[in-house]
Amino acid sequence: MNRNPSTQEVVITRVFDFPVELVWKAWTNPSLVMQWWGPIQYTSPRCEIDFREGGKFLFCMRAPDSQGGQESYSAGVYKKIVPMERLEFNQYLADQDGSYIDPAQIGLPSDFPANVEFVIEFVAKGEQTELKITEYGWTPGEMVKYAIMGMNQSLDKLAENIGPIYRSKES
């Protein structure tokens, strides 16, 4: 259900070949988040998580040197946590201290939202996990296309970088 008629929701579903416990940790453990957050060629040199309802997070994403190497930050607040099943939080652009930045004030297009609400659902399917990400608050336009592409690339990196942790524990 779309929360605002002038915005759209984005839904991305992915199945991972490892158990829900590992996918959960990939979203909640800062050292694991840093291994996959950001699109292809981007790195995540910093991640802070106060993992509790009302707790804040701060994720850093660094562009490759060929694109200027700049760092950008996103932050938010955890609203609901149901271990191994569901995360609800908001996310917004931030400075390195986690303070809100208005996207328009830094020259981003008008279709870049000031705040996006997330619902992440984790469904255990034996040794696999179905992950469903729903984002609310996107204005139709180019930026939502980049957001979908970026999240899909991040999830590709999650599969590539976190999967080997599971497979090495199986051996």
C-alpha cells in the first residue's frame, strides 16, 4: 500500500543461497554491511549501527577514484526490529556526523526524496533466504531508477561477499 499518492513504492525481492541468520547479520553487523553496501565499484569504508528500536545508523559509500572518490552518507532510525524476520527504518542523506542533508541543497534533482521509509522482510526457506525490500517515498523519475539499480548491485555484492562466509563454515 502506497503511503502517499504522489510517491511510489519500490519492491525488490531476492533469494540468497544461505540461511536467514547470515542475511540478517549482513544487514545488522557493521563489518558485514561494509562488505556489500553501495553499487558496483563503490566501497563502504564506514558503518555505525546502534541496533535497537529508536537507534540510529550511518552508512558511508565511497565512489571509485575514477569517479572522484567522494564519500556520501546515509543515515536513519530503526523503527521496528523483529529478529530474523523484519526491519523497519527510515533513511535520508546525511553528513559524516549523521545530520540530515536536504537533497535539493546539494544539487540533487527534485525527484530525490528527503526521506525514504524501508521495510525489509527476511523469510527463511530452509538453507535459503528470501529477502523482500519495500521502499516508500520515491517520486517517479530518474532517481528511482538509479536507486533500484544501486540496491540490486548492492545485493549482488552481498551474495558475492557474504555467501563465501557461509560456504567456508560448511566445509
